[in-house]
Amino acid sequence: MNNKLNNMLKDFLKDSEGKSMDEINDNLKDFFEKYNNNEIEYKNTPLDDAYELLEKAERSKTEKEAVKLAKSAYKLCPDCFDALLFLVELEESELKKEKLLNDGLEREKKRLEEHNFFDKENIGSFYGLFETRPYIRGLYFKAYILLNSGKMTQAKEICKEILRLNESDNTGARYLLMAIYAVLEDEKGMLALYKKYPEKDLEMLFPLFALYYKLGNDKKAKKYLTEIDSLNPNFIKFFRDTLKISKNITPGYYSRGDASEVLMYFDHYRFLILTLRNIDEYILDYFKNK
């Protein structure tokens, strides 16, 4: 949902308090019919205009033009934090990237606090609020920048803050945090996190395997290897160099249990993989008779 649509919908539904779900659903149906037919009167806010500039930046043919438009968007309305995130992503210097993001996050947090978004009633559901989603995305971006700089402890704290603000974790900070705990060999932290998010997929199970591999607990390490193999048989194929890669794999997307999931993991979580020396030999030895 874009900013304009979010505002239009809020205005349209502002009198819905006390109505039944059937009445609200009827109102929503009415809204989208009128919206699709351009029958709703609405005057752009500066934030709407900024987002329209940002959309143009995202469609730009050259990076120079994209940067110019994104800067204009952020200058027009500093509330358009997504414009700053776009600029951070395009910045080549890691030092400048980190400073730009840190300064932006500080300003954005202050702005959200002034508008009462950090009130107790909102903590835990930030991604459910349109206005606070960019801040969560910015924190996730910061965690990843810190990881690439080898700043594991700082990245850990950022991931924990994301989960505090947004328990449903739409950005996947829990997966980063699991991998960080594996790097830090923090069994207590990892098990507490896994208890809260007990998912059976590669992003949760591989860090458990890695942790116990590092701690020398072969029984538990091999237990999680067996679970991983049962969920995604492409995992062992990756190490045997027999993994068949589909031409239909779209960069940035993957499916659970598919070869794309394995490729994603070993690319996205390289900061963990690089700490696991002789991992291929260990895994191949375990599966040699299977």
C-alpha cells in the first residue's frame, strides 16, 4: 500500500468505529470500487508528492537521475524515510552508507516519538502500521550493514530491537539473529529465540546445526542435519555438487524445500558460513552412507 492510498483509506473509514465487520467489509468494497474508478476526491500531501518522486527514482534509467530524484523527494518531505533508504542503498562507500543510515534512523525515531508511535500500545506491531514500516526496514538494513562490517554484537542488538518493535517479524530479523547467535556460539540466546519462533526451515535449523558443530556436540549437530535433509534434499546435493539449478529461479526469491532456498542461504548468510571451516567435509562424511 502506498502513502496516498493509506491516507485515502483512513479518511474513508474514519467513521467506522463501532460498526460490525460486515459493515466495515461493505465500506471497504465500496472504497476500492470508487478508488479504482477515480471517484474519490483527494488532495496530495507533501509526503504523497515525495513518494511519487521516489517512484520515479525507482524507475530511472540511470543511477545519477535516481539519486537526484530521491534527494529531491527527501528534501521535499523528510517524513519520506523510504527515500533516504533508497539513497543509502545506492551509496558505494560503506562508511558513508553507515553514517547516512545512522543519522537518518536517529531523525526518524525522533519524529515517530513526537507523533506518539513509540507509545506502549504500538510496541510489538510496528510493521502493522504503515507509518512505522520504513523505520523497521531501516533497522534491518542497519543490521545487515553491521554484519558485513563484522560488528556481530551491534547487529545482534539491532535484530533484538526489531523483534521488540515488531513481534510478527515481517522482515525476517529472527533469521539473521539465529545466524548471529551461531557465530557468537550463544546457545542460551539461540534456544530462547527458537522457542519463540519454532519454525522448521533452513534459516532456523542450519544455525542450530552450526552452533552444535562449533560446540563439538556431534549428536545434536547431526540431529539437525537429519532434519534439514528431510525438509530439503537439495541441501546435501549442494555439497555433493549435484544440485540442479532451475533457469526459472528469480534473483532475490526462493521457495522452501527448493534448490533456490539452499542457494539463498549460502549467499545471504555468508557471514556465518565463513566461520565454519571444514563444514563440507563434515557434512559429506555424515551423509556418505545415506
